[in-house]
Amino acid sequence: MKLRNQWMAVLLAAGLSLSAAAQGKDSFTPMALDAGFGPMNLTEPTLKPEEIIRQFAAKESEFQQALNHYTYRRIARVQTIDDDNKVDGEWYEVDDVTFDTTGRRMEKAVYAPENTLQRVSMSPSDLQDIQKGYPFVLTTEDIPQYDVKYVGRQKVDEVDCYVFDVSPKTIEKNKRYLLGRIWVDMNDLQIVVTNGRMVPDDTRKNSEDLHPPFMTWRQQVDGHYWFPVYTKGEGILHFSGGNGYMGNDVHMRDTVKYSDYKRFGSTTKIIYEGQDITNGAPKPEDKPKK
């Protein structure tokens, strides 16, 4: 999130740390969780954590391949909130994520009213987070870029999950990474909840580009895979002062809804647990939905 008039800012929100540039090393403290999260079981799992990571990353790779052949609608909203907890600026866009006539992935804006944000402005990294960061997928190909640490086991609603902390090993230019925590279904070995923030932030003077923490929930849509259905991000951007600006704090709120998932016709095969489900194999019993 870029700041209007190039004011200075740091992120103060929901127990999350400052950026690597500010601290020298990224760290993460989870947001306060809703009542749907049970107590954390810290005992060692039956499988070694390294094996769990290997298996769920492989399942995430399968899911990413499947997701690449689905169309869906994304409704994204970014708001600034005043001291009375009322919205005083908003960026809003409805996009259909689909395919062109050649089968190439594309995004089409179907509704985009006037942007009324005044205190902050949207940056390319904000759009990148909405498009790719919030619906976070951790594939076998991505695992080498991260330190993944086993935390414990926890129930999310009625779903038993393994819990892992995730942080980038290194930061490459023009790339975005998750710093946070993921909950992985113990049976399907797919991510069902993501909690954290996308990094890095840019803390350079007159160039700040900062981002609030977020949480993304997934739900079984096709009986095989857990698809992102809702993201909420919220935090306070604190201006360090300058240009006579008196109201230092800017409360930010992001929400993204994903819906209308439909499989796009393709000659590419979608493999789930070694079986071809491209044309719709018999579905296993659905898991409880959040």
C-alpha cells in the first residue's frame, strides 16, 4: 500500500512484526484466532514433520494444476476506516478469472467503480497480493524457498489440521512471499487456512509500500480440493509525521471473496491421488465446510 504525498509509515497491526528492512529479520506472531480454532496439541505427530511437508507440498502442486483449469469470480475490496469505524475511502473491483479463445489464462474486470481512496493508494504489490498472495499455495516447487517449521495439531471447526510456521529463506527482487502460519488438513494434506502477511515491505524514505496482515479460508468445492473462498486483511498504517499531517494512523481493511468455481474444458489431465479426475470421477464424501 503506497502512502499519499509520500508520507513515512510503519505497520502496526494484529501482533505482526515490522518488515525485514526494519528489524533485520522477519518474524511472525499469529493473529488472534476465532472461536472455530481449538486448542493446540504440541505432541509430536506419528509421521515425521519432513514427510508431512513433502506430502502436503505434493498435494498443493496437484491443487495448483487443478486451479489453473478453473474459472472463478473474485470480488476485492480495500478500505480506509476513520476514527468512528466508518469507511472513508474504498477501492473495489469485480474480476472474472477465465480463459481467452486460445485457452490462455486471463482476468477481466466486470465492475470497477471510481476509486475513492484518499489517504493511501494502490500499488502493484497490492494487486499482486490480491491476485496471487492471498490465495497462497505452497507447492513442491516453492518449498525450497521457505523455512517450514512444524508447530502442532489443531482443529479448525471440525477439520483436524497440522500447523506450520512459514517464512522465506531469502528475498528476491520483485517477488512476494508469505510470512505466517498455515493449517493443513490431516486427511487431504491441503492448506485450509493461511494467516500472515506478504513480504517484503518497502520501508525506504519517500517510497514506503506496506501491507496489512490477512487470513484466507479455503473450502472443498469439487469434493477433491480445498479452494480459497474468503480473505480478510486488517491493520493500522502509522504515519511517522511530515507535511503538517496530524492524523497519523490509517486503519486499513481488505476483503476478497472467491466464488463460482467452474472447471474449464481442457485436454490437460487433472490427477488426484494417482487417479485421472479430469472428467469428474466419483466424489468422496464431502468434509465439513466452514
